Amino acid sequence: MGFIDGIKEKARALQKTIVLPETEDDRIFRAAEIILKEQIAKVVLIGDTDAIQAKKAEFAIEDAIIVDPKTYSKTEEYIEKLVELRKNKGMTEEQARELLLTNYPYYGVMMVKMGDADGMVSGACHSTADTLRPCLQILKTKPGTKIVSAFFLMVVPNCDMGENGTFVYGDCGLNQNPTAEELAAIADSSAESFRQLVGAEPRVAMLSHSTKGSAKHADVTKVVEATEIVKAARPDLLVDGELQLDAALVPEVAESKAPGSPVAGKANVLIFPDLDAGNIGYKLTQRLAKGEAYGPLTQGIAKPVNDLSRGCSVEDIVGVAAITAVQAQE
């Protein structure tokens, strides 16, 4: 069984309700059709009732829950709650109404906030900023979490590294240049995401262009400090750094560059020093190693809302919806 098949199996057992708000895109309807057919989750489609009903001639979405913000019974309750949540920012009832009736990702996040859905998947037609903004404004961070971050689940075929070719890469989608404290928090969250979704012990490599002092630079110092912070906060966690990528993944290189490391040569969670490195790293893996890239997935938000690339495939949407359902079990 492939990794994503295992995630789908877990999601089927949970039967969570996932919102897909981007009903202007046929990829969403095709993904909804597959999610419902495979019983991965219950699906909420947000949009004009007549327009969505017309799609039933093309897609098997009879079991989808259709929510039209103009007529849904809980819209007024959502408007009232949004005003309450954003009153310190000057949100008026008129502004809240306009936002929820015209910006469906906001409406979807309100459904999650109010417990009428378990999670949301968006981003096929919206930027990462437009997808995550309502989450940060409405759902806020999970208790005990210092920073919201984004990671990719990477599944590399015919690979004996990581966890049978499965890795978490963080942060590859949100934080541009995290401080040492933020990098440590990203490592902590990424380890827990790996444990939850992969079901294996995370081995966290704090990546750099240096291994164990082979280079001197402020960027290296940041990674060293972040590693020390994680080790102090989470003595139970297998984490080491700073490590070059080859030292993190290749046992022979690890023996030479980082002898005695509990992580070097067998890392399955890769923490990149900044967003440039993370974004480049996941795309290199995806394009050159033909890796499956699921994400950017969010961690640290009170309830799961996940982003999609605007170039995503239908299979990507289905996979991310299944992952979101599994994240929602907490």
C-alpha cells in the first residue's frame, strides 16, 4: 500500500467533513466526486446552489453538502461571530456580511470555526496568502504553538532514505526567514506532523550549508542555536544539527561528517534554514526525483486548513483532503 493510500484508509475510518470552497474550478468538482466515491470524507461545496446543482450533470456529487451563503440558515450566526472576533480591528456587520457572501474561503473557515466542518482545503484558485489569512484571523494558533508554519509531505519512489522514501520538509511555504526561536518551533511542529501522518518516529535534521562547524557564518549560527533550543525544549525528540543535506541522509557521509549523531544518515524530517531553501528543496525533489509533493500543509493552526498549489492536479486535491481529515482527528 502506498503512503497516500494509507492516509485515505485512515480518513475513511474518521469520516470527517471537509470544505472545498473553490467551486469556480472544475478540478474541485472532480476531486469531490472521487472523495465521495472512495468515501474518504464528507464534502461541503460552497457556492450558488443552482450553479452547483447544474454540475451534477457532469460530476457524481449527489452526496455533497451544498452551502449557499446567501440562503444557508447559519449565515447570520457566522456574520455575528465574525464581527465579534474582529471587533478590535473595526469589523462592522456590513463588512462581515460582504466578506462572507463574496469570499468563500472566509465562509469555509467560519464553518470550521463554528464546528460545522472539520477542515478546509483551498488554494487551487487563491494565493497562499488569501488561503491562510482567514485562518490566522479567525482560527488563530493552536494552544502551545508559537508559530504557524507550512510543510510538505514528500513521497519519493524507489528511495531507501527517510521513512521508506517519505519525508516532511519544513518550512517550505510560509515563513521567509525564521529566527532561531521560530526555526526551533517549526522543527517541533514538523516532528509532530510527521508522527501523526506517517506514524513513525521523527528524526529531525536541522539543515545548513555547514556540518558541525565546517563553516562559520551568521546563518550557520542561527541553525546551531535553533538546534540547541529544540533539544532543551524536547529532550525526547531525535534532532541534530547543523547538518548538510548529504550528512543528514547518506549513512556513509554521516559517519565521516557527523559520527555519533542520532539523526545523521537517517533523517526523515528536514528543516530548512529559510523559505528560499525549503521551496527550492521540495521542488527539486518533486521534479528531479519524481517525488509526490503534498502541500503546503499547515501546522500550528487551531483547526486544519490546508493550501494547494494553483497548478495542483485533481489527485493533489484528493490527497490533501485526506491528509486534512487525518489532521482533524485531534
